[in-house]
Amino acid sequence: MKVILEHLTKRYPSRDKNGKDVIAVNDFNFEIPDGKLIGLLGPSGCGKSTTLNLISGLESPTEGKIWFGEDDVTDLPPEHRGVGLVFQSYALYPHMTVRQNIMFPLQNLKGKDKLSKEAMNQKAEEAARLVQIERLMERKPREMSGGQQQRVAIARALVKMPRILLLDEPLSNLDARLRLQTREEIRRIQKNTGITTVFVTHDQEEAMSISDEIVVMESGILQQIGNPQHVYDEPVNLFVAKFLGTPAINVFEGEVKGGRLFIGGQDVLAVSGVEDQPVSVGIRPEGFILSEDGPFRTKLVQVEVMGRDTSVVSEHPDCVSGLIRSIISAENRVEAKDGNVAFELKPAKVHIFRKDSGVRIPYPEQERHV
Amino acid sequence: MRKLRPWLYLLPAIAFLGVFMVYPLIDVMIYSMEEGYNSASQTYFGVGLYNFRYVLRDPYFIQALKNTFILVIITVPLSTGIGLLIAVALNSIQKLKDLFQTIFFLPYVTNTLAVGLVFMILFKKTAYSDGLINVLIQTFGGTGVDFIDGPYWAKMFVLCFYTVWVVLPFKILILTSALASVNEDYYKAAKIDGTSRWRIFWKITLPMISPMIFYLIITGFIGAFKAYSDAVALFGTDLNAAGMNTIVGYVYDMLYGNGGGYPSYASAAALILFAIVMTITCINLLISEKTNV
Ligand SMILES: Nc1ncnc2c1ncn2[C@@H]1O[C@H](COP(=O)(O)OP(=O)(O)OP(=O)(O)O)[C@@H](O)[C@H]1O
Ligand SMILES: [Mg+2]
């Protein structure tokens, strides 16, 4: 089932007397393709949960429409939308066993949808098998690990075979390893069931690794939507560029003059066709190549060898993101001359942004290398 | 020394409890076994269960026992149920929630005498008025009843009404905060699944706040079994004559009342009450343990 958001806006009235309304979701327009997993990504408080609640029907939009396929569901109450929602807190009923938790949504069915006891049990067991907890059916939630509870929550959301599955930061309560495992698990379940899924997270790595498409948002405004690699390679603006990638992109004050990019007076790159103007420059950590007579000289702080890669940490007065982190293959020996280290830059990994609006300015050298 | 340390820390509390709780309890037990104790000469005839036999055959005690049980059986479920109803209602309103909460809590901080006065206005027949309730009954064509000096059921009704009224605010307070502490996500999840309000209440809300309900039932039972002052506030000090005495009232009368000066009988009655309260509390705890999450 594909989902279309059309001029979707959610305003909360302000709490303080003279304050403005909080616009949690501001004029969203996008389409979630059928059967895909979408990662909704953004910093805390940017309106991710609100968007999810709008899709689920727990909140109603101030303006705009929501479509599930051909159906306008904007005014439909949540129970008639056919969505499954997994909460950050899991919200498993603590006094019920796993089986009772999973069966709970089925027991609500009335009229012609009503199921027999055996049918309910069978469906519950199917859902449990899908998330591989069929051996824990008689346990209470508190007798299980965080990861297992998480699976129960997914099973409960899946048992009615929803048209859309919504997951609100489902992994944030898990430790690092379990997170990795569980996100693969979620990917597998989504692939197996083919249910259109929206996955909310503020962890960009998580979103990039499992999503077919990511939606990056900030303060209620949609920034960019697209395939994770595409968004990473061609961020529309400085915010998106900074938000994606670990280590984060290095940002510098720079200037374009006569088709050349200057950082702190050093001519570092050709950017033909770009008008002369001051710019913000973003260089991905993997965009540096060690080169003794490279154009970009920085002051070496330290070299960190991390197994496969070497991270060179250096300083530059025009760097606005603190220390410069570059990642180079461990085979390269880092040689500092008078405490300086020089780089050549890969144009594909160097982005320039308008100083005022932060919008990215593409330039031909970049395209050629992609 | 290591082992003694914890006890040392506990010593003040233990000493306090010992002096004011354990010693009197033992004393009461001793009194209750001493037959024909004379407080003036501090002498007694013998030791045995005579006092208990006497108390259990005393019609006043039987009346007090009956009154107490009726009071407990009626007021505990009623006040808890009504409290829950009001708390749920309070929890579901958005506007003026705080105002209503304050209003419902007012009786709790109101002086007992003031509450008593209100009940007098409502129920007491005087030379000038039949009481507000009677006036109401009469306007609707019924015949008035004397609630304070009239038939037994009318007096019992007033006593139960009064008791429920007095304990209600505390229960509402506890239950509203219990309700408010239930994680909102449970309700959201239930809503997505299309759970009816009725089912949400029985299957989610009630189990979630059941520990608090059990707490209220247990303390409610204990409180109602110890009822005395409410009856005095309504019917005066001669409760035996009014037929509205309670077990604690009986104990008090045996010690200080008109026919006072019988500490042995008082002690025996107090121990019987102790046994009853203990039994009921144990049963309550067992049930709550069973149904707990
Ligand atoms: N009921 C509400 N009333 C008023 N403002 C609200 C309400 N719910 C959310 N907001 C505001 O709307 C904005 C978006 O909130 P939302 O919960 O969607 O953020 P989020 O992206 O899910 O953040 P997080 O990652 O911390 O969960 C926030 O600024 C928040 O303060
Ligand atoms: Mg959120």
C-alpha cells in the first residue's frame, strides 16, 4: 500500500501567552512507495513522531491530506486505517503473557471479522514465528530481554497484517550489538511480509543501513527524500550534509573566485562555472588524499590507526566544525613536514553551499567523478 | 561488631515500637486473660478465657460486631468503587481538571466538626426543621424518617453515607494519581488496535492500577474496622443506647464509658478486633499476590 502525504501540516497551539504556534510538521508532500521501507530521519524534536502519529491517525492534521493507495484516510480513525504501530517504549501490557499481548488486537475484532479462539491462536503463533519468539509465548514481558520484548511488540503490530507498519525509534532502548541485530531482523521481516514500513530514528547510520529511501527532516520541514546513497552523495543543503555520515562532514569557510575554490587563501579545487561568492565548504572524511605537494595544507594534530583505516586529525583556522577528520587507507604512511600535512581533494566528496541559505551549489568537476 | 551494626541503627525505632506498640499489646493480652481484675486493688481471681466468653455473649458487643461488619462490607467496596468512578471521570476531562480535583479533595482537609455540622443540617430532625433530606423526601411525596433517632436502617444508612463521604477524597486522590501514572503509550496502542473503551478499562486500566486498588481496599478495611469517631459525631457518646456502637466504641465504653472500669473486657474485645483485622488483611494480601502481575 503506498502512502501519499499531501500538504500535511500539524500545528500545536502555543503554551505560553505570546508565543507562536509550534509547527511540528510543516507542509509535507511526499509519497511512500508500496512495499518499501522508509527511514524517517532527523534530530530530536523535528516532528518525526508527529508525522508517524498523523499517518497512524492518533493525531489529526491541521491541514493537508493523507492517502493510503486510492483511499483518503485523513478523517479515518486509527482503528480503521489498518496500521500497526511499534512504540519506542514497546507498550507491551505487563500483566499479559506474550501470547495474550499478541492476541489482544485480534480479540478486538467485532462482527463479521470476529475470529474463533483457534484462529486467533494460530495467527498469534504465525506472527510469533515471524519474529522468532514462538518459544516464549507463555512469558510475561518483564521476564524477557529488551530485544525479545521488541520482537513481541513487532509481532503484536503485525498480527492483524496491517497495510502499513510504523516503527517509532524501535531500537533506541537496545544496546549497540542488539541494535545491529534487530535492525537486520526488522529488514528481514519487512522483506518477508512486503508491508510498507515507516521507520523513525534519529540515528543516521541506522536509517541509511536499512532503508530503501530516507526522508531527512528538520524543525518540521522536509529537507530531502531519496535513496540513502544518493542523499549522502548529493545532499541538497548543508544541514543534510552535516546530518549524514560518521565521522561527520568537515565544514570550512571558503570562497569561490574565478572558477577556483579557496580555503584560507589556498587554492584547493577547480569549481568551474560557479559565480564568485563566499561559500561554506563541506569535505567528507573520505574526500582527502594524502599528497606531499597537495594544495590543501593543514596542521597535524594526531594520527589514529583504527584497524583498516587511518584517521588523520588536523587543524585549519577556517574550519568551523572543530578538528578536521580525514580517513585514509591504513597502507598510507602519514608524513608530516614541519607539523603540517597536505592533501589533495576528491571533487565528488567536496560540496559547496551558499553562505546565506545553505543550499548546495553543484559544479561540473563533481559530476564527473560520481 | 559487623553483625551488630544494623541492629544498632535500628535500635531507636525498635525501642520506640517496643515501648509504644509491643509492650501495650502484651499488656492487653495479659489483661484479657486475668479474670475479675480490679483496677483499684490491682488484684484478680484467676487466669483463663472467661473475659472472651463474657464479651462474646454480651449483646452490646454482638450489636457492635454486627454494626462494624455491616459498615465494613458496605462502605469499603462502595467508597472504592465510587472513588474509582470519579477518578476515571476526572482523568478523562481536559478543562478545569485541577479545579475539580481540588473540589473533590476539599472534604479531606475540612474539619470533622464542620462535616458533622453539614450532616446535621442534612439529616437531623430539630424543633425547627426535619433536615434537608427529609424535606426533599416530603416534597416528592414520601414520608420523612428520623435518621438520627429513628429506625436502625436509617441510622446505618447515615453512618455509611458519612463514612463513604469522609474516606472518598483520599481514595480519589490516590486513584487519580495512579491513573495518571499509566503510560500513555498503552492507550495509544489500544486505540490503534480498535479496543473499545469498556475493554480498555477492564483489560488495561484496571490491571495497571490494581496494586493501588488493593492498597485502598486493605487500608479501607482496617480503617472501617476501627471506626468509632464517625459514629460519635453522628449519634453522640451513648452509642449502646442508640444501637450504633462499633467494636472500638465498645472497647472505649468498657474502659471509660458509663459502665467503665473493665479493662479486662476491653482488652478481650480489642484482641478479638485485632484477630479479625489480621485475618482479613492476610486474606487480602493473598488475593492481591495471586492477581498481581
Ligand atoms: N502535544 C503537543 N503539544 C504541543 N507541542 C507538541 C506536542 N507534541 C509535540 N510537540 C512539539 O512538536 C515538535 C515535534 O515533536 P515530535 O515528538 O514529533 O518530535 P520527534 O522528532 O519525534 O523528536 P524525538 O526524536 O525527540 O522523539 C516538538 O517541538 C514538540 O515540542
Ligand atoms: Mg519521537
